Amino acid sequence: MAALIKSFPLFFDNRGLRTEDFSRFSYSYAETLKKRLPTAGRVDFLQAAGELAGFFPQQPFLSDLTDLFQKVKTGDKMIGLHPECLMLPFAVKGSENVIALITGADPLFIKKVSEDWLGGERLAVEREFLLLKEARVDIQTGLLNGSNLFYLLDTYSTTKRFHLILVELPPKRNSFQYAFRHAQKCATALLDFFQSHTVAHYLGQCTFALVLQDSPDEGKAEVESALVAYLKREGVHRIHIGSSYFGHGGEASDAGGGRRLLDEAWTA
């Protein structure tokens, strides 16, 4: 009995925005901002002033933009207004502000818009960011959940090449406490194995969905074999893996096609 969890193990601390949220929800966050800001053409999320050079290479006003970026990031300015772009800061836990860089907006809009109005929109957008995050993160493991997976599959199946892996790792015992610890242990192991270019989801019942972006079809067997060997070394004894693959121009490009890939992986 000494091993009992002494406090209720849920919930994963999902409060507040974190730096990684602006990567894993970048598309959704960008679309949210575009709906709020008339004529906005493109939205990117930056952490350092040096990234501006990729958007405005060799432009004479780059040094002015860099100075403005630093002031917005440090809080010396609430909003960044420049004829070429807008900059909106978003506070994140344990780190400096992430800056939303909005380009391609109508110059007349940029000229006439007020900082007060933009500040109000920024607060409203920040609340929407938090709500979206809370709706798409699993509270048990901190991984993304099934709602995010469905969104991702439907989005990716029209734009990207990817490899979907379903991993079922049943616990040896069915008690709540053991299953809870097992799910968290497996989530950590999967994150350690797939350290980049992979979006990990927890679907419940110790079942995980991994979306490998820009992954070639011919390499999936090697990835799956290496994953099984790794999980066994980590002490996971019951492993079932199924997968599916989508390349540009595949059958999943029609409506709902991404979810058919989930069915294929489940029955593999």
C-alpha cells in the first residue's frame, strides 16, 4: 500500500501558454489572428530578433524592425507598428514573450489602426489561444489528444506527406493507479524516442498516435522495428503497432480522407 498515489493524479498543468504551444498549434493560432486582423496576409511566431532577416532579407529598414522587435519583446512597447508589419507579444510561462509577426496587411489598415484597438484584440486572441490549447491537450499525459489528431489528419491530408503510427501498449494490470503510471511512463518513452518532426497524441486506454511529418514511406518499417526494440528495452512487454502512410496526391486528399488513414493504421 505504500506505493499508492496519495493525491488525485489528474490533472496535467495545462494553464497558461508555453513556448512550444506556438509551434504545435502554429497553424490554428495563425488562423485565429487572421480572423481578428483585417487584411492580414501571413502570421509567424518568432522568439528572436535574428529571425526577422528571413522575412526581410537585406532590407534597409531591417535594423529599425530589429529595434522595434526588442522593445516589444521586453515590454517597452505594447505593440509593434511598422509600415511593413505588425508585432504582437504573447507572454509564455518560464520564458520571454513570443512575438506574432503579421505581414502582408493592407498599408492603409496599418496606418489607421490604433495601438489600443490592437491591444484589445491581442487580449481576446490570447484567450482564444488558451481555450484551443485546453481543448486539444490530454490532461493525463500532457500529450495532444484525439481532437487535435483528427484536425491534424484532415489538414495534413491536403498539404503534407506523413506517416501515421498507432501504438497500443496495454498495461499488465488493470487497476487505475497502475494504468495511469503506465500511460505516463509510455508517453515519456515515446517522447524520448521521437525527439523531433513527430507529433505525439494520447487517445486513451494506453493507445498513442504518432504523426511523423515529411517521413518517406520506404523508411517506416525501420522506424517501427526500432521503436519496438526501444520500448522493450524500456520494460514495455505488450506492444501492438499499426501504421499508414500518405504522400502527396494520395487517396486521403478528399474530405475525411485523413481519418481513413487512422482506420488503416488501426486494422494493420
